[in-house]
Amino acid sequence: MPAKAKPLAAVRSKNTYPLIVGRIVQLGGIPGNISAVRVVDGSALQRTFIMPDAGSAKALAATLAQQLTQAGFKPLFSCDGATCGPRFQKVSPGYRAAPAHFDGPLAGQVYRAMRRPGANGDEYVALQIAPDDAGLAVQFDVARSQPREVGAISVDAAEMARQLTQTGHVALHGIFFGTDSVRIKPESRSMVDQIAKLLENKPKLRLLVVGHTDNQGSFAYNQALSERRAKAVVQALVKQHGINPGRLKPVGVSYAAPSASNATAAGRAKNRRVELVPW
């Protein structure tokens, strides 16, 4: 923040942070707008500032967004005034942290959400700026998702074969995607290699590749996302390992088959998985 920014408050949280990534149009706050909110499982630092003589909210937002871009952040969602949605104020990060400074007219307010991917957990920024009697009120929240423990959840081809024989399916938690992304992260390569090895060792085996998500977002959105992720795994097996695509069928089931409670961060992490099922 610029040197003349006057800090009002700083609050740390350790569990989850609701990041707005879409227009807020429903009553009911965050629970009623779940498809427009991404819950970041991890710690957050929420800071409120007053900027005297700062000019327009849009100009300050552009300056801060440019700095974030230079630091490796990419935009997720941005809105100005009415484009934020008619119910934005009561759900916004500024209102949650300092309602006296962000409860004014929506006109003139701006909001930016950005993300920076990282091997030890992605970082998210929520930036809200509103006109205030003392200049501009600025809410600047930074949330970091929990790092993944890759080594603790890897399964080799032999273990996959054993579970398929004994239980009829195997759950894989070692295939990682960026948030709302279908790009398989590099740290997933060893798991994809083991699936390929399983298929090479059992040339008659055919598999459903089933994508599962947690319950953050609408069911329809997660169904499409889980299917696209399953297709990405199939494509990796076909293109990188030469597996016959006729042996693989991608399926997405959204959050229809949880393996743990979605009420906790740990449960949601378990539910974000890929399963293999013989067919």
C-alpha cells in the first residue's frame, strides 16, 4: 500500500476465507451465493486502510492491480459499482471487516480478486475500495490455501491393482489441478505414470476415470468441471503414454459421492479426487 495509507485494522484467520469470484445477486449472504464465492481453505490476513487524498477508487485499484500483476498474480474477477451485483455490499470483504466504511452507495466502489499459483499453496487477493468521508476506504485481504502433502497420498500401480480387486475402485488424491482449472499440475506426473503402468500390466483392463469435487460452487458447475478434469487425465494417459483411448471413459460426478464431510477443510480436500473404476 502507498505510504500515506492509514491502517485501521488487521485480522488473521486460520480456517477458510470466502473469496468473491462472481456477481452477488441472491439474498442470504455467502450461503445464498455459493456459486459466486470460492472458499479458500487456509490462512488469511485481512487489512483495512484509509487513503486520504487518493483520487478515484478505479485509479487506485488499477495501480494496486498492476503491482499485483507484476508480482505474479492473475485476475479472477473484477467489478465496478452495479456490475458487482445488487447484493454485493452485504457480502463484500470490506463490509465483513469494517461495515461503517463500506456500507455506502455501491456506485463508486470497486472490487478485484486475483490469484498467484504456488507449489506450496496458491495465494489469493481480494481488493475492495469505496469512497469514504476521509478519502478512500481500502480492504486488502490475502488468503493462502493449504499446501498439499504429495508424498503422503501417492499410490503405486500394484496398490491400485490390489484395491481394484478388493473394493472395485481406487481413489487417487495425488492428481492435482489449479483451482477451477483442468490443467494437471506437474507434481501429479508420478501418479499419472502409475496409472499408465497399471494399464500396461493389465492389457485387458478398461477404466472409468471419475472426477469428484467438493461442494464449493453449484452442482452443475462442479459436474462440468469434474468431467473436464477426468478428460484431462484420459488425455494425459493417451498422449503421454500411448494408452488406447478405447480403454478409458471419463466421467464427472460433481459432489454426488463424497468420501468425507464437506463441512471441514480436511473433508473437502479428501473429496477432491479422481477415482478409477473397472468397466
